[in-house]
Amino acid sequence: MVNKKEKNILDSFPKHQEYLKKHLKEDSDYAQMWLNSILDDYSETKDINELVYNLKPLIEANYTICEFANIIGIHRITLYKIFAKKMIPSIEVLYKIFKGLGYELKLSAVKELP
């Protein structure tokens, strides 16, 4: 059990998510570094759900999920399902998410077809 003094100390620390969102909103270099990091992770894991889940702080740094869904033209429930890892986003939805964040999603061939 945490005593009153310990609780006051713990309460004085900023919440991690709020701290992250603040830096993502205020520092475009930090936001780019965050995006590069999650893209690097995706290139290793190939886990699309994890990629999209890690885009959520970038979205929430500037919008509510409902606002962002309206901006990119998809239903908010779709975004909530994707972030809850209950739905795998289509390439079209991924494109809209990246575009809504101000990034361009590009695909390129790594090797030539036979």
C-alpha cells in the first residue's frame, strides 16, 4: 500500500502518455523520429496491428480519434477497432491514416519479378 507521501510524489510525475503527446505535438523532429522508429520496428516484426497502434499517439497529439476519423473520411468505430487490434486495416485505410498525419505512404519493389 502506498502512503500519502509516496502518493504525492507519484502524482507529481507527468503521465507518460500526456508527456509523449505533448512532445509529438510541439516537436516535429521528435514526431519524425517516433515515426521512423515505429517504421523500423514494423520492418522487423511485420506486425501491422502494432504499427497502427503506435501511430495512435501521433494522432492523439493533435486530434481526438473522432476528429481524425472525420478528417480522413472513415468511421470512428473503424479506428477504434484498429487501435484495439480487433481489425486489420486495409492498405487504403493505412494510406488515409498516414496522409491525415501529413505523411506519404509509398510502396516500392525490393526485388524484380522473374
